[in-house]
Amino acid sequence: MLQLVRTPAAAGELGDLPILRKRVKSGDAVGELGLNFAAQPDTLAFDQREYKVSWIDPAGPAVKSGIEVGDIVTTIDGIDITGTNSGNAYAQLRAAPGTRLVLGLERGVSVTITLAAP
């Protein structure tokens, strides 16, 4: 007879696990924010990654949004991209031109940027 034995590590619940949808299909155009994020060392722990604005294109859509060099983006459309959730940013930032993104900033404000054509 097979008996299921639960160990303490297996007994915990994971809770809700969000699954993010891709915003663009493979091969479709991806819009531009008009800014860059600071590069992060490959050795940096995944849960310590952050999206810190390092450059804003003076002709891009971000320039009129109120975002500033040095701002740290913490959410995209209400989805957390900090710490262990930093991997969520990639799927949220890849959207079609004309898509409006609301970026929550660490300084306590949000900005809206409409993605431009590449």
C-alpha cells in the first residue's frame, strides 16, 4: 500500500501565483518608452534587481511624462516589479505602439507613457 507522507516543506501553500499574458504576439512590433534602465551586474541576486531610469530620450514619449533620470520603477500597470517580482517587467514593458503604461515610481507618484512606434 502506498502512503502519502507530507514533509514540513511540502505542507506549506504557495498562495496565488499570477500568470502574466504576453502583450504582443511573436513578430509583432513592440513600442518604445523612450528611456533606458541602468545595467545591472550579472552577479546581482535576482531579488535585488531594480529598474532605475538611466537615460531619457529627449524626443521620446517618456520626456513629457514627469519621469526623471534616477527614478526607480516599482510597478507597471499595478503589477509589482520589485525584488523577486522583477521578472514581471519584461512581459509588461513589451506592448504594441500606442499602448498606455502606468509606471509606479519609488518616490510615490505614477506616470503614464504611451508607447511610440519603434
